[in-house]
Amino acid sequence: MERRAALGQLCWPQLSDRSVTLLVPLGATEQHGPHLPLDTDSRIAALVAGLAADRLSTADPSTADDEPEAPVVVAAPGINYGASGEHEGFPGTISIGHEALHLLLVEYGRSACRWADRLVFVNGHGGNGPTVAAAVDTLRYEGRDAAWFPCATPGADAHAGMTETSVLLHFSPEHVILSEAAAGNAAPIASLLPALREGGVAAVSDNGVLGDPAGASAEHGASVTDALVTGLVAAVGAWSVGRSGRLA
């Protein structure tokens, strides 16, 4: 789906003399069980950021008829690698670690905020969370209006279960191998943390799933996606940045 407010499709004069809010999808390249693609988190973050940018923009920067000073909300190309060390027990996972991710996000923000008034990292991988918060804290300390927003769903299973499978069935069904979908370790994540810290996901789940994809549906995925997009739209509109840099 072509996005109206996509940074990569614009030329620099279309952003000149405008108030710009930049939404930056942040994902990962990591195993998502035997049935979901390695870029699941990146896809979800890009979808949420793109749909939110389209809802939020009061102007289309690619249209010459728009007032040049009208504010715009633009979705950037995604950052598709993150801190995914807990998944390195499975082929295909590529983690750049917390230190490299922190440096990447800080330098990204310093550069983007030379022309963007506001910056939001839209995070699709929970493992990135502490590092995103730390990077945003640095950017805000330096005087930049940065924040972050998690693609998190209350009550969702932890990894590659019904929630993520449903979202992929909603907007990317051709990349879901339902014949390979199987339950993994569905124990509460809190009870798994000691083993996860010691040996990663492979220590607690043979197939990499933390949850159960049974019952996943495109309809549920559409509902989850709409809730995430609506939440991001409301958060950007209110622009209430908490102590961790998270948009409320």
C-alpha cells in the first residue's frame, strides 16, 4: 500500500519550511517461530507508523497545492535491526546489541532533528525497549523533542503467538505458513525470565514461540492494528512525554 506521508518518497524541498513530526519504525530481524517471517516486528512497526502518519498529516507534502507551511507527519523508512540477543539460538536472527542500537538511535535522532521538530521511535520489538528509552532520554537531555511509542497490546502472548499471527494474517497473509503454526511455551513470561536471561528463548521453547497461535484470524489482526494506530495517533496528538520518554 502506497503511503501518502512516506519520507522515502519525498524530495527535500517538500519538507522545507514545514513543521515536521517524524515517525520512525523500529523493529528487528529475529526468529518468529516456524510460521512467521523474520521481519515480523519490523513489518508491524512500519504498518502502524505509516497508517498513523496518514491519519495525522494535515497536509500532503507531495502535493504542490498544499500550503507550504502546513505541518506534516511523515513515516520514515524502518530501522530493521535491534537488540535480539535472546533469539540468537535460532537461524536467521541478526542482533546488533544494546550498545550499537543505542548509538544508532542517538545519532539518528541528532541528524533527523536538524529538520524535524518532533521525532517518535515506533518500537515493534519489546527487547529494544530499555535501549530506546535510554536513547530518547539522551536526545531529550540534549534539547531535542524526541519520544517513543510501543506497539504493545494488553493481554497479548509474548512472541509469535495468536496476536502477532493475527496481525500478519490481516495485512501480510501470504507470508504466514499456517500449516507450520504450533504452540510453544505458553507459561507467564515472568516465570520464564530466569531461564531466558541464562539461555535465551531456545532454552524455554524448542520452536521459538512463546504463546499459542491457535485461534489467530485476520479479523482479530485488523482489530489489534486499529487499536495500535489509534493509540499512536492519540499519543502524538496529545504529545505528553513521560519520564521514560514514552508517549502517554
